[in-house]
Amino acid sequence: LHMIGYNVSWASFPVVEIMSAPRFAHRRVGMLAAAQTFTDETDVILLCTNLLKKELASPNHYEVGTALSCLSNIVTKELSRDLIGDIVPLLNSSRPYIRKKAVLTMYKLYLKYPQGLKLTYERLRERLDDSDESVVSCTVSVICELSRKNPRNFLPLAPQLFQQLTSSENNWMLIKIVKLMTALLVEEPRLARKLLEPLAKIIQTTKATSLMY
């Protein structure tokens, strides 16, 4: 009904009931429905707090991943404030799949609850040195988006970003880092001298037109 344009706000409470079902197969359907239909005005959205807390603490990484996907789509200021403490430990999960999803979900939480960035800044920073490149790439993307509002907040990350710029072979991540460094240059012009050599090397060696541009 929602996909063909009907208002399904009347089904919000049944969706929450399905999200609390005993079987994960049913809860997954409920979370998908919530992600697609819930808005900031949905009255029952606060009832999801404890349901999501339970899923985020699950030992099953599929349950955790589904909860993160759901939360990133229905997040409100209240949910961000109440659940940010449950997501931060997931940044150190043994599974890159969970770390990656947690980083991206943190971005959605920061948009609704900006104070959360100050509280978790160091934990986000640690992911720039993650052993899995996909997690690092997600972290760079999040920082790149956040820096649009205030690049100065991310000047302390310049050494780690420079390390990734000189060592990574991921073209898409390099594009993000170059964009991010451009924003940081406005705040710290002295970075320009340090960036000349690695940028020149990229231009001379890369075969990716998008990166060269």
C-alpha cells in the first residue's frame, strides 16, 4: 500500500508489534516496514527504543545489521540520544560488516543529535586506522559529509587522512579524501605544501579519470 502511494500511518502500531515478534524472520519484516513508513511525526516511534536496544545487543550479526539499517531510516533526536551509547561499542565489533554499518548509522545520529559527535569523536577517529579498508572508506565518507558544515572540527584528523592519501589504492576513497583535504585547506593553508607531492604522484600514476579530475 505504501509503495503505491497510500497513507499507512494507521498501521504504525501493528508494525511495532511485528518488530517485537519472537522470530527474527518476522521482526525483519517489521523493521523493513518501519524503515519505509515511519516519519518524525510517527507517534509510536519511541516504542522502538527498547526493541532496537535488544537487537543491537544481539550476538547474531544479522539481527544487529538489520537493527542498524532500520534505525538509520527512522532515527529521531530522541532515538539518537537514547541509542548512541548502544552503537558506539559496535564500532569495535570483530566483524567489519557491523563496524561499517555502525559508522554509517552514526552519521544519521549526528544529523539529529549533533552533541553526539563531540561525545564520540575519538571513537569515530579510531576507525580511520581500521584494518578493513571498507570500514575506513565508510569513515572517510562520513567525515567528508560532516565537514561540509564545519571543516575546522576535523583538522586534527589531517595526519591520518594524509596517511590514507599516500597509502590507499581505493580510488573512490581517494576522491573523498581529496575533497576533504580541499575543505581543510581553507582552515589550514599550510597543508597545501604537504599535499603537493602526493597529489602530483596521483596525477602521474592513476588511470582513473574521475580521480585525476
